[in-house]
Amino acid sequence: MEYEIRPATLADVPGIAEVARHTWNVTYAQSIAAHNREQFLERAYSHYALRQAIRRESRWFYVALQMETVVGFAHYLRRFDAEGELARIYVHPDHQRRGIGRALLAIGLGAMAADGVGRCYVSVAVDNAGARAFYEKFGFRLRRTYGRFLGDQLIHLAEYVIPVTDFPDTRQRPTTRARRG
Ligand SMILES: CC(C)(COP(=O)(O)OP(=O)(O)OC[C@H]1O[C@@H](n2cnc3c(N)ncnc32)[C@H](O)[C@@H]1OP(=O)(O)O)[C@@H](O)C(=O)NCCC(=O)NCCS
């Protein structure tokens, strides 16, 4: 089954919220308390917040779809003139390890490179071994670790950085199709 990767539109908001809720609850079931997850999802993934994020300038928001259904998304922000941040990337657990994450990275880092962004940062929970392996596979380098509160819980985060042109696909045309799954 092929996946389509394209910029998000306002019509994608309910699908993004659904993927976020499910993927968050699976990924962080053991590491983030349910009430903190719920509070964060209500704030960061309300339809209102997502509409604002998609409309905002200096952002790149992409979705991955299978037969018109959102199965993943990635949201990049410009931090400073020449720096950007991968603010969130989530692929529904039923669709992971099929190249969607890689395709979402390729299109986002490619867009950043085309827009003059030199480096992209991402923060990931220290104990999120799968996501850390994913970033390290594509050349993100560990820069520091730090702590941040999520509700009433201190989360240990690892910050990674990559020069956007180090990502293999940004030197070519960004990939828009993930591989078959
Ligand atoms: C991390 C995530 C975005 C990766 O997306 P994906 O579509 O599953 O990743 P891809 O299929 O493109 O993986 C590419 C490569 O990254 C590495 N990788 C990806 N997930 C991995 C995992 N769980 N464990 C080890 N390596 C992994 C592998 O080398 C993989 O290649 P392979 O499948 O040929 O071995 C996705 O798994 C996800 O949404 N996870 C839960 C949410 C999350 O942690 N988001 C990041 C928060 S900062």
C-alpha cells in the first residue's frame, strides 16, 4: 500500500488529532502519567491549536496518508533565521517501520534547506529508544540533555541537531512517497 506525503490542510485536523492521541498513549504509556498525557493532548492537539499551527507562518506541517486517512504527521518550525526545529513527528503504530518517518523527514528537511535553514533541532524523551534510534540513523547528533516539566512530571529530554543538508534526501528532490508496506 502506498503512502502519500503532502502539506497539511485544515481538513486534516481531525485525522492529525486522532493519530496524535493514539500514538501518544501507546508511546508514552509507561513513561508519562495518564493525567499529564491527557492535559498535554488537550492543549497541544485541540482542533483549535492544530488549526493555528497549520495556519502559522514560518512552519512546515506535513501529513502522511493511506487512502485519504491520516496515518502520520510532522511539524517543523523556524526558530531563528537559520535554525529550525522538528517540533513533532508521529506515525500511527500500525504504520511504523514502513518508511513514513523517513519520508516526513526528507520533505521537511528539504523544505527547510530550500528556505535557507541550516540546522534542525529535535528534542526527544531520553527513554524513547525507538525515536532516538530513528534520529541517529539519519545523522542527528546528540547535543545535550535537559529536563522539562510536563504537567507535574519532570521529563528528561535529549536534544539532537542535524545540518539539514546532511540528510541524504535533501541533496536531491524530497521524497514524496514512502515505500510499500
Ligand atoms: C519515530 C517514528 C516517527 C519513526 O517513524 P517510522 O515511519 O516508524 O520510521 P521509518 O520506517 O522511516 O524508519 C526508518 C529507520 O529508522 C530506524 N528506526 C525507526 N524506528 C525504530 C525503532 N522503533 N527502533 C529502532 N530503530 C528504528 C530504523 O533504522 C528504520 O529503518 P528499518 O525499518 O529499515 O530498520 C515513529 O516510529 C513514531 O511515530 N514513533 C512514536 C512517536 C515518537 O516517538 N515520535 C517522536 C517523538 S520525538
